[in-house]
Amino acid sequence: MMKQIHPECIARKRSNCALILFALFLLSTALTAAKPNILYIFTDDQSIRTLSCYTEAQPWIQTPNIDTLAENGLRFRYCYTGAKCVPSRGNALTGLHQFHYDRETPYWPTHFRSQGYYTGMIGKWHWSIPRYKKAWDWSAVWEHHLPSPPGKPNDYYWGQALRMHGEELVELEQYSTDAYTDLTIEFLKERAKEPDQPWYFWLCYGAVHGPYTPAERHIGSLADAPEMDYPEDMYPPRLDKPEYLINYSAIRPHPETGIPMKGPNPLDRQVKMYHEAVMAVDEGVGRIMQTLEETGQLENTIVVFTSDQGYAWGQHGFTLKIAPYDANLLAPLIVRWPGKVPANTRTSVPVNGIDLVRTFHSVAGIEPAHKLDGRDLTELFLHPETQEWDDEPMVLIYTGTLYGGEPELIEELEKANQTGDWSSFIAHSRTGIRAWMMIRQGKYKYIRYMYKDYIDELYDMSADPEELHNLAVRPEYHDIKMEMRAVQMKELKKAGADFLHLLPEPRQTY
């Protein structure tokens, strides 16, 4: 016999179910609203030596606002965002290694939009297929590949025109760093009116790329500062380096005074103009952080400050990025996430730009639309002291101007191997620096070039942070070199690389 259930009991159960469903709805709404905003500040060619919160900075550097960001967050000692402007931005838009993406690869912010995020970006795009309205709800893009209007400059600091929301071009009458800051503040104030919708904003300052042009209020601010500290290996020879670097130097001593010169200008003055251009970036960061606080968005916003890569000023003879040395590559990386990332903390774990993209997905609670190459750094953000990351390998690869994905890379390598003529492959570097693969694990860095008859490189970064002594040419380090090479191949295979069998073996002697 079926048990009779009293109608009042049924009604009560229905009421309870309705309350539970309503509570779940409220919880779901609260969780959605609690998704963090993400502000990704991405400067250009900015070395860690430009910020006073880094010990590598010249003693006369002062960046109080960015220092405050570091005091309230986590500072990374080793950030290899990318190798140069275009591939670094390709990494940032796709979350993939350079050999994995091409001009048609979808941009992950498009997926963020479909998951409820409002997306925006401003500044230097440096990518020929913008897809403005797919990736961005809001955009103000400097299309610096466009020709300048007659009689007007169009450089990184003055005379820019921004493509607003994928439509009209608007000429800037301001110093670009200040204009980008003003527009970012406008964006933040508008988003504050929609507190239930999280946002992602990519701020790509053009500073401090050349021509190093400070804001008028900062010109000459460092003119009376002491002379810069010059790098130890500014002049050649460098006998244990690969062939292209043995006798290379972009710096020459003045024939009469001996002062190091970069072209017709003293290197010291060029470096100080570069640092003077950082001052407006620092002020911009301060104004943006103030706006986040005033609009009530500070506590629910992850702020990530970095650059597309660093820049060498005399180290190994370079005034350049691209080369696989820390002096050329290391960018600042500071992460502030109130209540999550411990304040005033540091880590020496090496990370790269695609790691950040993977981590943005994790902290936003969004499953990637396609496989990402980077590592999820969330645990490192929350617990910088964790030991689990000590031996976690980090891989970075630079294939020059080959942006057609792995098929293009394979085609070029096959052609070079078949003909023995590597001139076409070399031409893709444009700077004379051969394509390379780099891995950091523990205290060692290992570099392998994608070119025949080149020695590889191994550095003990704890004992030799300036990378002056290539251990790869020393017999007593042969086993460590081969171990690092094997780890590099393993990590690239794990990432799905299919070109590895085409790599020429490094030369064993020098």
C-alpha cells in the first residue's frame, strides 16, 4: 500500500525546494559577481633595471608608484614575457608558444567575452589582423604601421592616432603615455557603473620604446645624476659565446675621451632619456591605482604589471632585446591581488608571458577554449614561498619573423637541411641573432640555437647572473648540459612541437 503524504507536507517540501533553488541562484550570482577584474599593464622594452623596487636598478632611479604596487603584491625576479614586440604580443593574445600560433589563431579575450567578461585594450597592437570587435568590447588601438599624416610625426610618443572601437581614427594631441592613462581612467570609471560584470583590460603603453622621448615635464630630470654603471662585457671579445657575439658590440669608445658611445650620442645620456620616459609610466600607474580605489574596484581587481620584454644597455655589447640573455629579456612582473596575493613578497621562480594567460583563465574560473601552452601560476600567486615550483622547467622559444605557425617553421628548417643553405632561415632574424630555444630550471639556464654549427650555452644563474661564463664549453659541465638539453626537448615534445627532429646538432667545440 502506498503511503499517503499530507498536502501540507508536499507544500512545505515544495517551499523548501524553492528556497534551496533560490539560495543556489543567489550563490551563483554572487560567485559570478565575485569574479575578479583583471588589469594587465604591458609596457614596451622595459627592463627590470628601470624600477627602483628591483635591486638591479641604477641608484638614481625612482619609481614610487610602481614600488608601491610591489609593496602591496608579489614581485617576480625572473619574468621572460617574450623576446620582442610582435611575438610577445602574439603570445599574449593566444597563450601559445610562437611556433604554435599564426595570424588566424583565435584570441582568448574573445572567449572571455562569451563567458561574461567585458574586454578592452588600448595602445600598441603590433599585429596585422586586429579583429577589434571579436576580441574587444572597447578598444583604442595605435596602428603604428600606418603612414604618418603629411607634416605630422607618428611615433611612440607624439602624433599618434588611435582606432577607436574598430572604427574612426582619433588623433591624439597629448603625449601618448598620458593619453593612454587618461583613456584607461575613463574605461575604469565607466566599468564602475556596471559592478556586476567583471572586466579584462590590456593596457599597452608605447613607452619606453625608442625614440626615447620623455614627457616635457621630465626632460633633463636625470641630467645631473651620476654616470651610469657600465656593464663588464660591453666590449669584445667574448671567446666562449656563439660566433655572432664574439666580436660584436653596438657601443664604441669615443676616440678622444673614451666615453662609451651609442652612435653619435653618449650611452649614458641615451640610458637616462630612456629612464626619464619611464617617469610618465610610473605617474600613470599611480593615477590608475587611485582611480581603482576611488571607484570601489580596487579590492576586486588583479593588477599585473609587466613589459613585452626587457632591453640591454651595453650588456654583451647590445643595445637591443631579442637575444636569449637576461640583460636583454628580463621584464618586471608585479602582481597585486588584495586578500589573495601576500603583500611585499618576492619569488625567484622563472615565468613567461604564456604562463600569465593560462593563469588569467584560472583566476577567472574560465576553461580555455583551446589548449594553452602556459603553466597555471595561481598557486604561486597565492603562496609565493611554495617549494613545488623550485624545479619546474620554463621554456621560451624565438623563431624570428616566422609567424605562420609550425608548418612555416618546419618548411624553412626542411629547406635549410636539404640544401645546406641557411641564409633564408637566418634572414628571418633580421638582427643577426639566430633563432633560439631557452629553458630555465633550478639554477641553470640552457640555450640552444636553431642553426647549424653553433655552440650551445649553459649558465649557472646563481653564481653568474650576468651570464659572462658559458659553462657549455667546459668538459666538466657536459653531463649537466646534456641533461638540460634533454629536459628542453621533453618539455617541447610535451607542448606538441613537431619540428625537433629537424634541429641541427650544436657544435661541440669552440
